[in-house]
Amino acid sequence: MPDKPILIFPATTVVARQPLPSAFVPPPRRPTQAQQRMRLAARFHALSQSFGVVRADTTGIDPEQVVVFEVAGSVADFQNVVRRIGGMEWLGDFEVDIAEPSPAFFEQGVSVTPLPGRLFVVMSNQAKIAEIVQLWKTWLRSRDEKLPRNFGKLAEVFKFLNDVRPWSVQDRFREHGALEWWHECLTANRATIRFEVELWCRQSDGKRVEAYDRLQNLVREAGGQCVTQTTIPEIDYHGVLVDLPSLQIRMITEAINANQDTKLLRLTDIKYFCPMGQVVIAHPDDSTPGTFRQQPTPEGDPIVALLDGLPLENHTTLRNRLKIDDPDGFSIRYNAGEQRHGTAMASLIVHGEFDANEDALLRPVYARPLMYPGRPDVNNVRWEQLPEDSLPVDLTFRAVRRIYEGEGATPAVAPTIKVINFSIGDANQLFDREMSPWARLMDWLAWKYKVTFVVSAGNHHGNVTLETSAAQLTTVTDADLRAQTLRAMARDRVNRRLLAPSESINAVTVGAAHADLGPNSPSADILDLFRAARYCSPISSVANGFRRSIKPDILVAGGRQHYRARIANPNSSPAVLEVLRSQSRLGQHVAAPGGTAVPPSHMTRICGTSNASALTTRRAAQLFEQINALRADPGGEVLSDDFVAVVLKALLVHGASWNDMQAVVDAALDEHDNGPARWNRVKRACAQFLGYGEADWARGSVCTDQRVIMLGCGRLNANEAHVYNVPLPPALNAQRVGRRVTISLAWFTPINTRHRSYRVADLWFDPPVEQLQLKRRDVDHNAATRGTIQHEILEGDQAVPIAQGDTVPIQVNCRLEAGSALPEMIPYAIVVTLETASPLSVSIYDQVKIALERIRDASRVRPLARGSRANR
């Protein structure tokens, strides 16, 4: 426990939340009633006729169809209209860019594409679509463009309707990579091709059974089989693993290329065709013996869990430090020397980088293997991957449920877990607007069990193309090489998106910083593109999260990934650099299988975002011990077990910042204009490269005389708020000294998978910039409020008057965003740091500590205001 522990805020009371500032977005120009009639009459007629095709494909007496209303701009509450029309089922609301909008939505008929819009998706039978068509005709006859009572929102939809149509074959393949997966399997001459079909998850069990039966019948007709299915209504997921003969796949792809379809392609129950989850992890295959100091055996219940490959349990560094739970029997599928990824991740969680020579964790780590070695590659090496006979969503769901609820006759196996490490990502699911089922699962599980997932953002091993030629690589300056690399990464944004499930909004998503404690490049032909500068890793994502939220949340050291020039690259052409695949002498030092010693003691070096997430999980375990000790301090009774996971989530992010990276990115992107537009572009780019920045865990959790950290937590209902009064130390009175205030708010939210906003609970605070004459730095405030972590840094050096007893209020607000009610109160944690750039004559920590005790003492004797309650 540090000499100056984190201070705990006194209990606060409930007040009404602050109103959100109005953000009026003018709707697009809309077509006239006459224009809509001319444009859409044929579309409504075609929609009605499409039921004939559905009827011919099914044996049902009342066939259903998935119908899409493509609307320009944003129309709220359309789902209420659907609920009033019995027989229609609301399936979803998606934000889209309309690729080919009608020119009628633009001035002078000039079409500027794409046009922001929304897709409203419903399941309907023909009779109910006929009602919609009749209402359409009523609207066309209406002089005031209105409809009968309760259908006003449908009138708004008709006004801004760009298209109405069935859910199409193109929709079923959109941005999911199934066609590319099929092509890859056909090229490899596989006799049978396995892939996933995601069905629309119907609200009733009976409808889900009927949908599966229809799919299974078509698959059997084509000579295939449905291998397994999983239904999780809470995340709107109904997934089926399907095998089809390659001949059938070839016929389907030929039909698509010819703009034709088949019964399977137009099966209305199918939401998406998806490739098999691709998580195949390659590690250096060579290792060397290591020596290690003896450390005490861990004790107590595990706090962190590792869902990964199987760790080498009897490795010298891991013996008696893991609790391995293998109910699926994956361990028998491993041969000696194949326990690579799980061993490395367990090593980093338990010990950190071995070059740092840190103490091992005090508690054991729970480990559940989700992977095992797959088919041999061309070199007859088997790499770890997810099972081919399971759906990743189902496997993860069962693993986490077993931790907290048990399985069958087995009770909960590790209910004390507060943090789950997930250093796995699906290379076939790059994030694109819509949350993947895997991320939806993670968000729901985080909320259900109040657990923090630490997830790696994913590695991108594609080539890096510079502007300089290969011949000039030896003469380019450090600054120029770094700038060229950042620009190359920015140009490749579309291929550097987040890997599922790292877009999860309840998780802490971790990217890799270009840093480790090992040696640097050992030879002239092996290149460090950042020349040892501590930037984001060149294999990291350059991305946003859901609805342009901050992702990754933080960067953590993930090793310095090295490159080499591609051999076929002409000296006169731009240098094309490829990842150095085998760099066992470079990167972070970790445990590895190998050798003949008993017990095993080999080591290797690796890089990647997996490492960064493992180190983040290690830090969470260390912070748990710090929080546990705080329970004996004044106010420590608020740190109940229910709040531990969300407190850890806030503390993991609290020390993060961009440092000087905004200036680096600004110079590298070489924007030619100036002013607010450039400033906004640079801010967005920095957030995509850095998230909230590299985590500085000492700064975020260690108090000093000139740095005081305060912690609070509670629960809020919708439209409620808690106010925290931050004491201002009199030592800052009229002092012209650099000061920084950092505020981190974290919470867990329920999710609404059929609402475009998805996030049910929106919490936020408005940073107190005025009283201390501070200015925001780093992330744009709007971007910081789009996820479940709001992290703000304020800085200034102006002299301001401060009297004894002065405080700054920080109000934590809660509102509903994607739902009509909260299922339960929202747990949150807030961490506030006040620090000075240089020491003062007295300790600001001591002054704030005394002031907090005075506030706490006063709250014990002061009666609560009528209707208010202590924060829960």
C-alpha cells in the first residue's frame, strides 16, 4: 500500500440530471408528395409482388418477408408504429450511408453521395404490408401530408423515404467477408466448406424453430448439413454453423455473379452469411532456456481470468500459479511444444515482461482454453485456433457462464473473477458500423455479471508502403521515417479496423504501444519503422469504435514490431515493408514451450496487442490489491464487491494521455489548410491512432505531495445525478503554476440490440474548466462521451484565487438513450486527479485529504435534503 493512498469521496446525494445541450441537425431537403408518388409507387407494388416468391419457396400458409424502409436523415420512434400494426415484428434500426439517394433530396437535384440515413427493418406477412401500402396511399391523398392518429411517424417515414424493398442478397453479404471466404476455400480445393449463417433472431421460440427448420431443409437439399446452432435472444443472436459441398458453393457464387439467386440466397430468415471465425495465432517457433528467481506461491481466490489457448501449466514460471479449467478436453489435442499463445499470455499476466524483473501476482490466475492446434500448415506446424465445430459466440458464452453460474451439475467455478482477459480477435470480422455478435455478447456479459473484459484491438500484419524508395531507407531521417509510417497507416485505415469483438462498448479495448524492455534491431536489414520512438505500434488499428466512440481505449506496451524490405521490391520504387514474422530475439520476453528440461523453462520474444491486453489484465490484478486495502480507509465502505470491476475499469484508463503525440500526428499528416477544420481532423486522427493515449498507471493510481487522486462510485437511475465536490487546496491560491485535472468516468450499460443507439444508459459529466481557468486537451469532448468511459484532461497555469473550503463540483448524470426503462440502476466509478507540474511549499495531497474529511464529517451530521438519498 503506498504511503499516500487514493482518497475516497464522501457519500453524495441524488439530484436531477443536467439537461443535454440541444444539437439540432437540420433534416435533408425532402421530395414533394408528387415526387414520392412517381418514385416509389412501383417499389411498393414490387414489394407486394415479392411475397409470391416467398410463398413459392416455403410450405407456410402465411409466408413472411423481411422489409427494409430506407430513410434519408433520421426519423425517431418508427418502431412504435410497427407495434401498433399487429403481425409485424420490429427487427432493427441501422445507421447507414445511402449509396445512391434520390436527387430529389438535394438542392437543384444535385446528388452528393453518400447521404446519411437509417434502415428500419421489420418482419411482416403480406396482409400487414398491405396495410402499410394502404396507409401510403392515404398519405398520398392527404393535402396536409398527415395520417390518422397513432401513425404520425409513418407519415414522417413516407416524407423522407428513399426506398422500400425486401432484405436482399446484397444485404446478406454486406461487409461480412463470406464471398471472400468461399473463394479462399474453393481455391484450396476443399471438398466441403464450412461457414456461419446468422438468422434473424425472432422474438418467439416457435418462430426461431421454424426458421431453423427452413434453413436445415434447404441445406439438406443441397447435400449439406447444419453442424450446430446457438440462440441467445438477449443479444439478438441466432447463429448456425453450416457445411455445404464445394460444388454447391461454386454454383451459389456463380449465381451471385450473374445477378441471380437461389432458394438459399433468398431465404427470408437469413440475416447474414458469414465466414468461419478466423482466429489463427502464429508465434515464433524457436525459444531458448531461461533462468528465473524463486517467488512465493500465490494464495487466495483468482481475480482475473484468461480465455485463450492452453497455458503450459508446468512451466517453471507458471507452476502452481494457474487454475486451469478444461471442461471441453482441449488439452488432449495439444502435442508437446504447441502451448504457445496461452503460455505467453499467462506469463505476461503473472510476471509482466521478464526483462522488468517484477514480482509475480499474489493470487492465482483462472485459465480456460478456448483454442487448440488446428490443421498443419505447409511446414507441418500446427497453430492454435478456435474450434471449427463450434460457434465462437457459443463457446465464449458457455465459458463465461461457467465462471459465474456453473454448468450442469458443476457449480460456479470462479465467481470471484472481476476481470477477463480476451487476447483473441477475428480477422474475418473487421468492425463496420454494426456491432458483431461477439461484441454484443461481451457487452451483455459485462453488464450481466458486472465484469470488466480486457480485449486486444487486433494486429494488422499487412505491408507498409512508404514514400521513399528502398534504396533510400538507410539515409532517411528518423523523423521522416516515422512520419511516412504514420501516413502509410492512415492511408490503410480501411484495412486497419477493429477486430471483433474489440468494438465492445463495455470492454476496455487495448492497442499496442511501440515499446518493450528488450534489445532493438540486431541487423541493418531489420527495420524499426519508428526508430525506438514510443508511438502506437505499426501493427495497431487506426479506427473508431461504435458511433465514432474512442477505440482502442488505451495503448499499452506491446513490443517493438520490426519489418524488412520485400525482396521483390525494386530499389527505385516506393519501399514496401513486410512484417518480420520470426523475431524471437525482438519484443517482449515471455515464457514458451520447448526444450527437454523438466520442468520446462524456455523463453521467447513476441509482439502484439495480445501482449498489451495481458499486461493490462496484470495491472488490473495489482490494482485490485490496492482497492482491497482502501476498504479500511475513511469512506472505504463504498468499495463493495459489486463496484470492484467498474472501479478497475476507470483506474485502468485514468493515467492515459496523448503526451506530445498530437503535434507528431499533426506534422505527419501534412494538412495544408489551417483553422478549426484542420484541428478537428487532427483530433480525430489522434483518437484513431491513440485512443485516450498510452496508459501511465503510476500517474493514474499513485499519489504524491503534488498529485492527489480521489475515487467515488455509486448507482444511478435514469434522469438522476450525483454531485462530487472536489476540494481545492489553498496552496494553489494565486499561484501561477502548471496544474492538471484528470477525470475518468466508467460504467456498465445494458444494451438494446434493435435500437440504432444500442447503449441504453448514457452517463456523463461536464468538466469544470472555468473555476481553475483550465483548457481541455487531447480527445474531443463529443467523442469522449460516446462509449462507457469518459476520460478528460484539463490543463492551465493561470493564477486564480482559492479560499479555504473552496470546492469544484463534478456532476455525474444518467439518461436513457436506447430504451424506455433501465432494468436496474447503473453502476459507475469516477476518478479525479489534481496535480501540479512542480512541487509547492506544502503538500496539496494533505490539504485535500483534510478537506475531504471535513466534508465527510459534515455529511454525517447534516440531514439529507427531502427526497435525496446517499449514493447507492
